[in-house]
Amino acid sequence: MRSQYEPHRAATTDEPVRDRDRDGARARVLVVDDDPTVAEVVAGYLDRSGYAVDRADDGPTALRRARDRWPDLVVLDLMLPGMDGLEVCRRLREQGPVPVIMLTARGDEEDRVLGLEVGADDYVTKPFSPRELVLRVESVLRRSRPAATGGHRLAAAGLSVDPDARRATKSGGELALTLREFDLLAFFLRHPGRAFGREDLMREVWGWDFGDLSTVTVHVRRLRGKVEDDPARPRLIQTVWGVGYRFEPGGAVD
């Protein structure tokens, strides 16, 4: 597997910085992988693309690095020694909100779904193209930040979404949503009564024209668990058989 990756030189100081946080500093990415070759290649590509990179080769070290300097995004290997990536993701979520892209060496759907279930925002299966990973990092970071011009507050069926503050509430109580869950809910609120296929949602919410559509299925299920009174009998986010999903503010059951 290591032969799929070749180290590249780090960026020099005069190379362009493509992604900066609000105070002008480079966006910080924490790369967590126990394979030094993979970690070196990923860190090298991210550094060349203008990101500040921290590295850790196990879960406890990753959690310490995150506490010392909170990252803007975490690239997290699923198969870590001792504390696996799922547990690391859970503990990171307990410390605070942070986008997570999960790396997995296995193509099993179960592994991908488990990563999404604990709150990963995206995943990449090894062996992968480092350039693709950089594009996904850019996409996730872009969507994790409020738009420069802001967006109108959205509200329906007791739900409210503030795109500027990245804050969502249900009946006045704040919802703990991941990045993708927030974007998915905002998209549904913007398009009430319209049916969308999973391919449509992947393109409009994730910003990808390709990808594993089970990602959409898992996120819809997780979102239902947070916004529906009875997730087993969803009234707001309804399944449209043979098509996909539709948001019904009136809550009528098909």
C-alpha cells in the first residue's frame, strides 16, 4: 500500500496560501495516521496547498495536539493502534466542533458508515489520490465557514437555521449538528416540498458530482434523529420512494 504514495517536498514560504482563517493565518489541519509514509505524503500535499499541518501517529497524541492548538480540520485514520479513529472522533466531538475527514484502508461499507455515524464529515478510502484529499479538505473547510455575504435565517416547522452563526435550533433548543447535517438541514429548509434524489443532494450539499451515495443515506438518518419527534416515523424529512427525500414543513405522513 505504501508504494501508492511518494513523499513530496514541503512548500516554501513564498508559495501561495490558498486557505486562510479569519485572522489571516493559514488554516490548520491535524493529520492523524500511524503510517509515516502516508502521513508524510498527506502533510506534504496539504503544506504545498497552503495549510499549516500538525501530525500525530496515535489517538492520545492527536487529542493532546488538538487541545494544545485546536485545528480547523482533522484528517483521521480509522485504523489506529490502541485507540481507533472512531474513538478519537468521538472524543474530539466532546471537546468541540471540528470537521473530520476519515481515512480507511478498507472499502467495506460498514466501516464508512461507522465513521459517518460518529460524526465524520467525509471519508476517503486508501489508497487514494492526495490531490483528491486536498480537494475534499478545501470543500469541507469552505462549507464549514459562514458565507462572506451571509445568508437569510431559515425557519419552518419549529426549526430555525442561522447560516451566519452556523446555528440551528428546534423549538428554541440548540441542535448539535455536524457540518454536513447543518448544510443538509439548511438545504431542505430552502427547498420545502421538493423531492431530491441522493445524487442531487450529493451534488448540492456535498459539492461532488460523484461519491458513495450511502453517505447521503446515513446523514439523512442522523438528521432525522435530531429533528424528528419520532425518527422511526419521520414527518418532516420524508422518503419519496424511487426518488429520494422531501422536506414537508406541514409534517403530513405519506
